[in-house]
Amino acid sequence: MHVAPVGGTAVQDHVALAEIELCGELIIAASAAEDRLSLESIDEVLKVAEERAASGD
């Protein structure tokens, strides 16, 4: 059994960090908006179109 050392380096989950960053971007966009974000605005913040283009969908 492997136990992480106390006070040692933390293991980073890159997927979780990316999700946290996207949530932060959404929070910033929502706080700057005068009204609720549209689905199109959310997609723009999350760069959905860029991801689709990169994956070839």
C-alpha cells in the first residue's frame, strides 16, 4: 500500500484542474453579464466550437 507523504507534493489531476478552470471562466462570465448567460454564450466561454473543430466533428 502506497501512502502519500504528509506535507509532500500533491498529485495533480489534470482533468479536474481543467474543469475547475472552466468553472471559473463561467463564473467570471456570469458575474460580468447583465442577464443570464445564453447557451451560445456558455458554449463560447467553454470554447465548444473550438473543441469540435479540433476533434473533427
